[in-house]
Amino acid sequence: QVQLVESGGGLVQSGGSLRLSCAASGSIFSINSMGWYRQVPGKEREFVATVTSSGRIIYADSVKGRFTIFGDNAKNTILLRMNNLKPEDTAVYYCNAAIASGDYWGQGTQVTVSS
């Protein structure tokens, strides 16, 4: 079992910045990758960014150059720094931890970008 607790998010104007944090606990030794997804009402959850246990980082094209994902191994935490936010980034952001047998998800945190 892996537990994920998210923090951060909120309301920001277009062009602004926010930081999301996700702390993992439980069977963290089994985690292969951790990352972020986002979802807006009526649409499927979409990939944002991930970092693997080997340090490989992958970003969605829509956030490349604006978002940065990085980990704090000492705190079992991953962070998502979001710069130059756009209204289309508005969504509920979910932390994800992938293990061999499946995925774990955080409760979600709302990010709203006003134009």
C-alpha cells in the first residue's frame, strides 16, 4: 500500500506560478515512478509529468519548458513547479505512484488559472 498526500494548488493569474507537493508513505520501496496527472470535468485524466526511480523525467508536450518535476528523496516527496501558467492549465491535479501491480492516486488538488 502506498499513501499519497498532496498540497499546493490554488488560484493564480495567467502567467503566474504555483508549486504542488506530493508526499508518499507506506511501501515506498515498491514505487517505480511518481508523477502528476490532471483532469477537467468531462474529459479524461491526462498525463503531465513523471520521474522514474532511475531518475528519468518525462513531460507532456503541453507543459514542456513551463513545468518542472523534481524529487526530495529524504522526504519521499515529489514537487511540481509550474511557471507561466495558462488558463488551459486549470484542472484538478492528481499525484500518481506506479508500482508493479498498479497505480495509487492522491486525492487531487485544484489549480485554477484566471485570464
